Amino acid sequence: MTIDEIENLIKQGIKDSEVTMEGDGCSCSTTVISSEFEGKSLLERQKMVLATVRAQIDSGELHALSIKAKTPEEV
């Protein structure tokens, strides 16, 4: 799994998101900025991002994903 593939999955799952990726395909980190996170706790935000790549994590295609999820106002 490539960084670009992970980024695309996140962008498809979280509308109007700005996604920055680091690392390699099986273990990486992401910063996701979206107004969809407004009013959500940090845990809720992380769950939203994880949901976009859940199938890849469950299959072992993606081993680890470190997540920073922010609203545009928090940047």
C-alpha cells in the first residue's frame, strides 16, 4: 500500500479534507484538516480517520497509522 493510496482513502472518506502523509506504506503518520471535525473530541476525530482505512488495517496491508486530526481553525 502506498502513501498516495492511503491519502486518497482518507480524502474520499472525509469530505473537504487536507491530508498530509509521512512514512512508508505499511507504517505512517497523517495530519488531516477538515471542518468535519468541528465539535468532535480527539478520539472521535481519530475514529473518523481510522474508519477510512479500517479494511486495510484489518487485512494487515496497513500496520500502523499515527493520526493528527484538526479543524481549519486549529491550524
